[in-house]
Amino acid sequence: MQLRRAMTVLQVSTAMGFASVTLAVAWQTGFAMRADPGFDPAPLLTAELPVEAWNNPVGRGLVAALAAQPAIASVADSEDAVGRKNGIYHRELRRPGGAGTATEMKWVSASFFETYQIKPIVGRLFDPRLDKEKDEVALVINAIAARELGFASPAAALGQTLAYLNSDNKWVYKRVIGIVPEVRFHSLRESPRAMGYELVSGGGVITIRAAGQRADAERALRKVWSQHLPNAVLRTQPAGDILALNYADDARMAKLLAIATGIALSIAAFGTYVLSAHTVQRRAKEIVLRKLHGASRTDIGVLVGREIGALALVAALIALPLAAVAIERYLSAYVEHAPIGYWTLLAALAATLATALTAVARHA
């Protein structure tokens, strides 16, 4: 009997632990996928240019032809898509005679911010109507870069000259024309960092904004692509899918944990069912005597369920602290957390108790 009880406690505590961790992982993954990236990804579609089309007339002709399509509101090119880290390089941005900070630099075309519909905090961003391609002076930075450079406020950075050493070990001077909000080039596992944007067209990724339905914009893209790059394979991705790829492993883990939780709950239900049946058999004479002395059906149900309830309480005392530690360690990899608190533990406790009570209901 003691072995049966011990096995039941193990089964119930395993189910409770799996359920707690599964809820936490699923909630944090959903929170990360829904986190604001700094723009609306729904109407955006990206495509990767072949290397031979980078920074040459073929690539520029493709971008110009796409911009003329009625189904496409705007088109931009950049070194990489937002949410990926294939093209990362840093510069030590410095104020002349002042502070400096390591800054992650992005090469974007003049229509980049217009395509993503990102508005400035102060100043202005690159504008195809005002800025020429390959402008070597204009620079856009985010508020983190402005703060780390020692400016009292983002507005104080406007019009200021910044400099960095290029690959030839020569100083390049830039003028800040605007401060951009945070754009989530990285996942929630990484802290936001100082970022700067330079006006350089001819990158390897083009981004189009649909004027209406994204499917219509994709058809227009395929048509223009076949005319300008007939021998290149077109690979497109919605902007939202690129952002979601940062959490693909978490989503898979949540699914696997959900399967494991279902199996563990089933095993716990079978274990409690067998234990309650054995309890009823073992205490059959006691139950008869209690009923002869006036015990009601509810009294007998409480008698049978009491033992399972006590074992479930022991299982909770074992499983929930371990689950809390596992959840805390999982969340420590993120810099932004979903408001999880302890409700996942309570929900797992409630689900496991409901499963156990359902299993013993017939015997009770």
C-alpha cells in the first residue's frame, strides 16, 4: 500500500511540475512573439536578393520597378531584415572631444523608415524626397545611443557631429538628423543597444509594404522579379515570420512539454484511479458500517477522496517548488518577461487536482 501511495505521489507531482513549466514556457513564448517590434509587420514582405544583384543597376532597377507597382505602397532595401543578425557590424561613435559608445550600425535605403512606417522621436528620419542615396553625412541614431554619448536628451543630439574610424583607419564625420524609436533587431533575450542608421542603398534584402492585400503585393513582386532576375530563385518571408523565428525553439519546446504534460496527467489519472479503487476495496467493511450508522453519500465520498487529496498535497509540496525554480531559470534568459507570477503554479495545481478528482469520482 505504501508503494502504491509513493508511486501515486510521484505520478501526480510529475504531472503538476510539467503542467507548471509548460504554462510558463507557452505564455512567455506568446508574450515574446506578440512584443512590439517598433513597427507593424502585417503588411510587410521581405525578399533576399542574389549577391550579383547587390549594389548594381540590376538590383536598383528591380527596386524602382517594384515601387511603380500599384499593389506596392513602398519598397526599401537594407543589409538584412529586421529580426535577423546576418549582417552586424559595430562602430565606436564619438563626440568630438567627448564620450564614445559602441554602436551597432545599419545600412538602409532612404525609403526604409517610410516603408516600415516608423516615426521619429525628434528630428526627422531618412526621406527619399529629401535625402540622396549614399549620403555620407546624414545619420540617424536611437535614444540609447544619444544617452550613451552623453547628451542630456534625444533632442540635444540633433544637429550634432559624430565621428568614427572606418576600415581604413580614417575618421568619418556624421551629422545627426533624427532620433528613431527602438526597432527590435534582436530578440527579447538581448537588451536594447545603441544603434545607428547610415544611408547606404543596394543591400541584400528588399522589404515591400503592401498597398492592400499582402498576397497582391507578393504577386506583383513575383512578376517584376521574373523580369529582372529570371535565373534567380525568389525567397520571400513575411516580416512577422522573421521575428517569430527568434522564438521557434521555444515554441517547439512548449509543444513537446504540452505532449509530455498530457501523458503525465494521463498516467496520474490512471494511478489515482487504481489507488482509489484499492482504497474502496480495502475499506469496504468500514464504509458499510459507516452507512449503517447514518453516514450520507457525501460523507463516504469525502472519506474516499480524503486520502487522494492528502497525497495530492504532498505531491504539490514536492513539485511546485521545483517547478518554480525551473521557471525562474528559463525566464532568466529573457530581459523582458511576461507577467507570469505564480498563477502558472496555481493553474497546474488546479488542473492536476481536477484530473485526480475526476479519476476517483466513480469510486467516491
